Amino acid sequence: MDEERGGSQGRVRFLTVVEVAELMRVSRMTVYRLVHAGELPAVRVGRSFRVPQDALDAYLRSSATVEPEAFGEGRRSS
């Protein structure tokens, strides 16, 4: 229990739908669709949603079609 309170390591950072949309470079409606479809976990706070940063990171990792290491290597065509 001390680990959860000690520092930012044990804390969950929640993002708004607007923040998620900006990070993913998609519309807010796309984020709402992902949340409502159950593809992107979210917590309802009043009338709005909050997405845990860890859930967004996991979603992006699982949705990646290219290995992260390969992003910089395949572009050198000159």
C-alpha cells in the first residue's frame, strides 16, 4: 500500500478524451467510439470519460503494425 502512495510510480495518470485525441491525432469522436466499443478502457467521471495513461499506452502497443525499432530504419532510401 505504501508503494501506491509513494511518488508518481504508483499513481495512475488519467487523460481526457481531448488529450487522448490529440496524442493519437484522431478526432474526439474516434476516441469515444473506441471507449464505447470497449477497445480503449476508460473510467466515467460524471458525464465525461477519463482514460488511464497505461491503458492508452497498451492500446497503442497492441495496435502497432510495425515494430517500434523499425520506424527509423526503413526510411533511409537515399
